[in-house]
Amino acid sequence: MFGTVGRMKVKPGKMDELVRLMTDSEGANAKGFRFSSLLVADEGNEAVVTVIFEDKDSYFAMVHDPKTDENFGKIMALLEGEPSWTDGEWHTTSA
């Protein structure tokens, strides 16, 4: 699996809107999409998102899709600045 982790500083009063936008299931239709999750920090205005795809090719196809740019513009309007991103291969365990 391949994906990203993004750390975001959310504008005051915009966290609920960010959660609604980032938990919309529309992106689940992308080819190779597995899952995403959003962590909202207990303190401060920080959020961390993970986005997981079946493979690197599927992930980068989503990254370069014009619809992704459109959605990202909506997200950026809620943030204090550009998120930090870490892309890479995921290795998981299960209980």
C-alpha cells in the first residue's frame, strides 16, 4: 500500500468544516483508494490526515487528478498555511 500523512494547522473556528470536507466519501471512488482517516488533536488547531491507496501508481494518479486540485483548494481555505506531507509505502499489522 502507498499513501501520505499530512499535518495541518487549521484556522480558528474552521475545524468542524474541515472534518466535514475531509470525511466526505466522494474521494472513495478514486481507483485504488483503500481508506483515509483524520485525527483531530485534543489541543490546538492541528489535524493529521492519512490517505492510503493500493499502490504508488494509483496514489499519484489521484494526486495529479484535476478534481484533487479543486478539493485541495477548498481545504487550503480552512488552513493557516500549506500542510506538511510525507509520502511513502505503508506496512501494517492487525490484531
